[in-house]
Amino acid sequence: MSRPQDLFPTRLERKLGMFERLDPVVHTPEERLSDGPLSAEKVREFDDRGFLFFDSFFSKDEMDGFIKELKDYEEDEDLKLSEGTILEPGKEEIRSIFGIHEISDRFDRLTRDPHLLDIVRQLLDSEVYIHQSRINYKPGFKGKGFNWHSDFETWHSEDGMPRMRCLSCSIVMTDNNEFNGPLMLIPGSQKYFIPCVGRTPENNYKESLKTQNLGVPDAASLTRLMDENSIEAPKGPPGSLIIFECNTLHGSNLNMSCWPRSNLFFVYNSVHNTLEEPYCGNKPRPEFLANRKNWEPLKPV
């Protein structure tokens, strides 16, 4: 049986221009926009800008246990040897820990927090499962940045995610300020898909998780979107929450301050958008990057 046409061609030999997305940003019909914890106004803001920010969505008291656990992981030498733990290039500091909800019962329960889950279901108009989870660390003075990218471009090409019906929840674990490399987003960029150039080598993730070179949009497209929409970097204390659409362009600078920056990411995918074979033609990436084993809907705790 032949595969359906690839609606989001990328990683090609020649450059294709960016084009308007084919899928809705908000999947809930207009008449049901307020059927959930978010007001219709907030849902429309997500639709227009591609992200929402909630200062202190969780309280500091709620976050204390998670923060302590993260500090323990930083000192865990066995965890540093795990395939799902990515170290900074040429260093021993942790850059990312993937599959955090499978390592920790505490973090697994957080993926099912009813306040969080109800918002995700409202925006995607669907039951959801965890496609990926991770902690991104940025130690003071040493934490490197992340190039501009659309998560969907990678998940489509390298994991076989067919459509844009997925979003990320980033929970601030340490203060995010203007000096320690906060997450930056281009509002409105979710409305366009930017095909990227370059064949994806096998096991590309082993390099791309340390320094991403493939799947980075071209400068002309980025310039156009930045000139039209600017750049925003939501900042806040532990417990603050950024929800951003899977195609919203984002990145971050290196940490030039003494203050570490740690953010937790839960990626929720619709149960109607489960993975196919990678569109780049390679074998699927490991489970800690792309969940292919358990697509059962999450139940709140």
C-alpha cells in the first residue's frame, strides 16, 4: 500500500519556500471554545500567537519537591550514563534528561495534573498521550543555547508525526530571567511551515540533541517572521507555565549568568495523531524521544 502524500515536505535537497499551515492551531470548534478552563479569549490568543504564558501556574510549595529531585539528578553519575541523558558538548554538565515521566513517579503524576490536562484537551479537542518528556538544564556560565526550530518539523521528519495536533507544556523549575537563557518564541510563527534543507543522516539525534544544525529554518524566513511579529521571552518564577503549539518557532540563548535555568517539558499529542514511519526515510528514533509503545489516553490523578 502506497504512503499518502507528504503534506509537510522538509529535509530536501533544494529549498522550498515557507507556506501557510494546513491544520488548525486550535482544534475546538468556535461554538465550544470556552468548554474548558480557558476562556474563549484565551483560546483565541493561543490561536493567534501560538503560545500562552501563566505566571506561577503552580505554587512554589507545589514545585519544591520537583526542584529537589532535579538537583539530585544533577549529581547522579549513573543517570549521566543513560542514553536518554544528553550532556553539554565536550562537558560533563547535563543538557537534557529525556523520559523524565518514566524515571520519576512524581513527574509522571504531574503529566496527569487535571488543571494541566484539561487545558491541553481543550486546545487539542482530543484525548492525549505523552509523546515526549524532558528536562532542559542550563547551568550558570556553561549552559549552551538551542537554535531556532519548529518541534513539528523534527517530529514529522524524524518521528513520523503526521499532522499538527500536538503541543508542549514548559514548566519553569528555576527562575527564568533575561540573563539565564529563557525560552524565546516568535508569536504568530505557528501559522507557517518552513521546509528545511539537508538529508537527515541515520541516528541524527545523537548529534542534534547536543547541537542542532539540521531542521533549522533559513535566515530569510526567520527574518521575515521576526520583523512581522518580533520575539518574546516569557519570564517568571518556579511554577510558571508556557504552553506552545508544536509548530511555533522557538529557541534560547546560552546562559551567561551565574543563575542556572531548568525547564520541564511535557509534549502532549492527540490520540488521533499517532506516529507513522519517519518521513525522512530513516528508522524510528528511540522510545525516549518518540513514544511508540503507549498511546492510551492519559487519565487525570
